[in-house]
Amino acid sequence: GESVGLHLPTLSVQEGDNSIINCAYSNSASDYFIWYKQESGKGPQFIIDIRSNMDKRQGQRVTVLLNKTVKHLSLQIAATQPGDSAVYFCAERAGTASKLTFGTGTRLQVTL
Amino acid sequence: NAGVTQTPKFQVLKTGQSMTLQCAQDMNHNSMYWYRQDPGMGLRLIYYSASEGTTDKGEVPNGYNVSRLNKREFSLRLESAAPSQTSVYFCASRPRLAGGTDTQYFGPGTRLTVL
């Protein structure tokens, strides 16, 4: 079975409710942030991104909020569905470097 | 497009054995990456190749070597596997930055166990 994700913080929400997943980033020089979704047995998949000159960005059922003052990023999922069950990672990029630094992830469990 | 493909999907090695993990992308991306993912931890960068012909160390390069064979292919080699290298390995690729989304696209992973 999938061993990745053991010991991760877990958020449990009921189907139809809104989910909020939080991420604290480390580098005040980071200028670009991404949220990834990883389903069991699969590679991470891009959800939404935001640049540091923005506070909020909306996609389809997802919103990312960026608070640079406290180096905090959040992902909001509206009307959470069973298919949203996965591990969610935030990632940051500092400047023009081609590297991303990933957070440890949060497991989202959607209950019926 | 197949995107990013990785082989093998699963592998079991004995301590001291060697093997090469293969990665290929058909999206004409310039940059390619190798990560490992361990329980309770995020992805950690092993090596990356910003463009064809260049490779650089990431956060955890010890025990690994890489080859950027051409623009499509980026392989990861374990010369003498150790139990600490038991992990899930992901390859990713990224297009040349041209504004807009600067994301990396990931393969399905290789699950490696070293006994």
C-alpha cells in the first residue's frame, strides 16, 4: 500500500462543507507559490498558483490566500467532494531559481 | 502526450546492488528534476537539470548520480543501494519560464525498497 502520508496532519470534513488547508512557508524571499494535490499512488498534480504580488487567487472551487506578513498560505476548497480526498502540498520558489521547496503536506479526508 | 513517464514502477533491491531509474518527458520541457518522498515528509530534491547538458545537486544528493541523456530523458542512478534509500522517487519536468504558471509536472513515481 501507499506509505507516503503516514504521520501527516489530517483534516476531516464532511462532503459539501468547505475545506481550508494551511501552510507556513519559510523564505521571505519566495515570490511564487503553488498548491499540489497528491492522490494515493500517484504523483503530485498542480491545483493553483499565486505570485507574491497578489493576496488572493481563485480557480474552479479553489481559492488560494497569501499573507506575506506572517508567511502563510491557505487553500480553500468549496463544497468539498469525495474526489478531493488526497494529500495537499504547498511549494514555494525563491526568486528566479528553478527549484521549489515543498511543505510536508496535509491529508484531507472527506466523509459522507 | 504521455507527459512524464517513469520506469520501473516498483523495485526491490538488496543492499549494495545498483540500479538506474528512468524518466522521460514528451512535453519539450527544458528542466527536469528528481525527488524522493518519505513518510511524513514533503518532496526533497535530489538532483535537477535546468537545461540539457547541465545537472546540479539538490538538497539530498548523497548516494545518487544523474545523467541528462538528452532533452527528453533524465536518469537517476544508485551505485550501491542502502536501506536509507527506500523511498518513493518522483521525476518532474518544467517548461522554460515565460511568464504565467511556473509549475513542475510530475511522473507517477517509482517505489523502491532496499532490503
